Amino acid sequence: MHRIILSVAAALVAALVGCTSPMSAAGRAHERIGLGTTWGETRRSEVRLVDFERDEPGQPQDVASLYYDDAAGVRALTGGASVLDRPDEAVALAGGALWLRVLDGGGDPLPIFSRAGRRHVEGRHGQRYTIDIANRSGDRVEVVATVDGLDVMTGRPGTFDNRGYILGPWSSFRIDGFRMNMEQVAAFRFGSVADSYAAHTGDASNVGVIGVAFFAERGVRRDMFDHEAERRRGARAFPGAFADPP
């Protein structure tokens, strides 16, 4: 069994201490425009260890990538998207069994624009955000998340081998920031590319993307999400034509 950390839902931690030293490779990051994610203020977020064994290590059930920028950047990336285009508020994954949103500091969804198979999130400089994940299935899942190519637990480059948060059946969880220790995270805040946490680690090449990978638990059918999707497709809004007599 693999030990991981639970935080209302869960994760494995590698203690991350305030990494605020100047960026070693400052040059090109200072020349870039648009948003990056900075190491924000400290927020309370307690975690604990739980057991979870993946069904197939290294093979996620589903993966989502959300490319973020400010309004001008999203318009450039999508060829003219704006709030007038009726953006989405959430992304449905694994046949609708899992839902993903990016929320602002007040808990409101940030707009998501879909173009050519890519999803784009619009944010604002200085805005705090969280990654909101909902498990709408009857089984536990593991969630591994990255921001700007860095694992939110360790601050190192993200891989499918890293461990993550565990969501129980019919539960949701908000990832508030980069984990500093078992009780605290550094909030996600949009800022300049030069001020991003990734730039301060010396590699800003992946700034601008949020990644989430979902893993099924061993012993649970690999096709559980397909079955859930089929049940949802068969649901009827008006199953009865008229009221039955008492």
C-alpha cells in the first residue's frame, strides 16, 4: 500500500519551505508578458496520511490541461474569445464522474474558453485562485495537480509518478496553493511571469498551464467511469407522463 496525505480529501507531501530567493535565470522571464502563478500568502490547509493504491501506476484515468492568461492573452490564444462568448464554468471528465473548475478568491468560477481541443482560463493580475475538484462517483480517486509544470506538493517538475490528493466518493476539494508543510500552503496568485514561482525555481518554460490527472483505486473496475456515464446518459428529466391516482 502507498502512504499518501489526506486533506479533507488527501495527498503526499514533500515539505516545501518558502522559496523566495531571486530567480537564477531571470533574463527571458522578465521579457515575457501575461500571467504566471506566484508564491502567495500562507493559508491554512491541514493534511494527514491515508492508504491508497493505484489501479495502474503511471496510467491516469483522465487528464485535463487548462491554459490560463489575462483577457488579452486568452483572446490571442483563442483567436478572439471574450466573456461575450458564453464561456464554461467547469470541465467534465471521465464521462461526467469528475468535475474541474478554477475559482477566484471569492469562490466564483473563472471563465473557461474551449478552442481547437484546448481549454483556456481567463484570470487577472493579483487575483487569488483555487483548483476546485468534485468526485461525483461512488469510489475514491487520487488527484495529482501541477501549476506551471510544477507539482503542487513538491514544487518539482510534475510527473504521473508523483502522489496526490484523495477524494472520497461524492466529495469535493479545493487545492489552495503550493504545499509548504502538513498544515500550510502558499496561495496561488496570478502575477507576472518574472514573479512566478516557476521563474524563481529557474525554469519558466511551462508557465501558463494548470494540469490535473485522476487515478482509480486498485480493486475498483477500470470502467467504473464509463458505467457512470452510461447511467447518466439514460437519465430522464420527465420519467412519468401523468400523476398516478392516490
